[in-house]
Amino acid sequence: MFNKTSFTKPNDTITRKDTRNVLGSGVTITAQPVADLTTKAAMQAADDARQPAVPVPLPSAPAPAPESSTSEARLVVGPDVKLKGAEILDCDTLVVEGRVEATMDSRVIRIAEQGSYTGKVSIDIAEIHGIFEGELTARSQLIIHATGRVSGKIRYGKLVIDEGGELCGDINTLNEKSLPQKVRSSEGAPALAAVGA
């Protein structure tokens, strides 16, 4: 079927001597001369050998983070849990899904929609979806969501209340509290006198 002139010459071609009808369709296939595949592969290998190898950088392993930054002191009070008469300290985040009656001085408190907290809290950020009653000092930010209810003595750095959220009681910003009474009452007077003159 195939006729090859020699097995030793590298540039020989293979030709097909016969033709045939494919599946009785009247289409005839005739093979065309094809270059020796082993010769092309040998030439490609020689070209690859002449090109300098480019080192592939291996991905470096990330440096391990210090223990203190990865570990977070987190306390979750589940939906059916009641925690009463505790003092919570050194807790990065307290998540309240049940009922808590305690005092707390930490970083973040999150009260879930079904959660409630009664007591005294000094915190950086308070995020309220549920109920808070007592004394709350949110040094950075107090966030009250639409389902949140906050009452008592409330002090905050910044305040965000969604529509529907409730806030009642003795409420002040931390900035106003830190200013002396004399300065607060006389702040507007010099400005008015300057305008009238």
C-alpha cells in the first residue's frame, strides 16, 4: 500500500499508491506526500536544545502571621443561652444571640435580632440588631439597625441608625461630654457678635 524509497534517508516522503472509494459515496481519497515525522521531531528537539532554559520561579510560601494577629478572642452566646452576672474582659468580639446580663469592657459587641443585653458596656464598636438596656459607651461607633432597640445611658463617638431603629434615654456624644460646660454655652456668642458688628 505505501511505497517508501528508503528507510535510511531523513527527508524521504511517503506516498500512497492506491486510491479507494469511501463508503460507496463516490468520494475518492488519495494520499498526499508527507514529510517524515521523526525528522521534524528531531529538528524541533535540536532547536529547543539551542535556546537557553528560562528558570521558572517557584511560588514562595507566605510568611506565617504572628500568633497575636491571627487569634481573636471571640465569645458567642447562642440563641438558647442565658448568661447572667458575668464580667466580660479581654474579648475582641462578643456575639449575643441569647440573653446576657453582664458588664463588659472590650472591643466589639454584636447583638443579633433575637438577642438581648442588659448591663454596663464600654466598647469600641456596638452593632445592635436586637435589644440593649443599660449603660452603653461606644467609643468609636454605635450602629443601630432597623430591628434594634437601645435604651439607657448612651454615649457614642459616631452614631448610625437605620430607619426603624430606636434609641431612647440619656444620650450624648463623647465629644460633647468631654467639653467643659462653660465652653459649650459660649461657643456661638462670639460668632454672632462678629456678624452683627
